[in-house]
Amino acid sequence: MNNLKTLHIENPRLQNLIDWFPKEFLKDLKRILIINPLLDNNLIQCIEYLRISNPIVIVTIATTGQCEDKSIMAKLAKLDCIIRFEIDGTSQEIHGVTKKSNLENCMLNAEIFIGKGGVAVWDMNIYKHNENDVVTAKRLAGSLGFRQFVSKSSRHKEHEPSEIYPVKKLVKSKLKTCEINCKSMSDNFVYVDAIGHLYPCQWTGNEETKLIDDIDLNKTKFTDALTRLKAYETSFSNDSRLKVCALTCGLY
């Protein structure tokens, strides 16, 4: 983690950015991914603070695009952010199966953002119920000015996986022995949840079974906290590995 270049952070608050992360760390970052933030003035203040700390850092926002204050989208475009809109279908009926969001509101905000010069990406998770909507969605994304359309197969316990776009086949017998190519390590990023707990990635943060005690940035200095993440790397070669590590980054 000495070459850390990217931070993934869930719904940050301005004071948390100030309290949790040393200015030297923010200054050296290449990328920041903000996950599921409230699209409000706090987010604007957070990005302004990040821009003061590091004028060239690439700021990307992953969101369902729910926002009633339309001025927020114009401000985000002016701050030179990239927004990845999570849109799982071209109708509310299809999109709403997996996303607890209003598709009309999301699309209107995307149009405002794009219209103000913002770079927008359409992210679509593929399941059985929406696999036939991919071509239509990709065409719509192009016509609306999205810079990129990204479709990805998804394994989610609440929804059937796609048959046309299958996910990587599970080989349960190898989950405890397979080599793990940890994406957090290879891409040099860490994940911090909304309450300040540090993990290698969002997948380990969502895991119910924890490998180690929570690393709380409210109680531990960030530089000290990073050293504790080495326990995850050590676990890859023994029986303490998390199942999610093998599922997500296992080579089998």
C-alpha cells in the first residue's frame, strides 16, 4: 500500500475528509472514486476541498443519479467530475428491479450534466431480467451524449444471472486454494465506508464475516491504519482468506 494512488470512499462528508486523510496523501493521489454520495452541497464542498488539495486528481462519482436540486449537476460539471450513472434498463419497470431509484429523475440529471459539458458514463449491470435491453440501452446512451457505455455481468443473490452475458463460473472446490490476484493491490486502491472504516475494497467492506477487527479512521491515523491491511494479503496463502476474495479476484 506504499504506492497508493486511488481512494474509493462511500458518501463522504467534508469534515471527514479533513479529519481522516493527511494532506500529503491527498496531494499524491491520482484518482478518487466517490461511491453513492448524496448529490448535495456537501458533495460540492468535498470536491472543492479535494481540488484545493490536489488540482489534477481525477474525481469520479458512482451514483444512481437521484437529485431534486438540478443546480448540483451543473456544479459537478463545472468541477470537471466524471459521473458513472448506474442505469439498469431503459424503462422504470426494468431499471427498478435492481435500483431503488426513479429512472426519469436519473435521466434528467444525466442530460443536465452532459448538457453542461460533464463527462458521463452509463453503467449497466446485466441480469436475466434485463439482458435483452442492452442493445437498446447502448444506442440510447450514444444518442444522449454519454461518453461511454459499460455493461457488466453481475452475480447478485437477489437476481438471476444473465444467460447471454454469463458471470465467471464458480468452482467451489478451488475457493480455498486458488491464487488470488487482488484488484486492490494491483490497482493500488483502498476503500473507506461512510463511517470511516478502512478496507482493501468495497467487496471486503460488504462482507459479513470480517477478517480482522474494524480499522476505524476515527480512532487510528490513516498511515497506521494502512499497515493493518497487510493481514488480507497474508490470508491469501492460508485458511483465513475471506470467501469474497476468492470469489471476486480468484484465478480458477
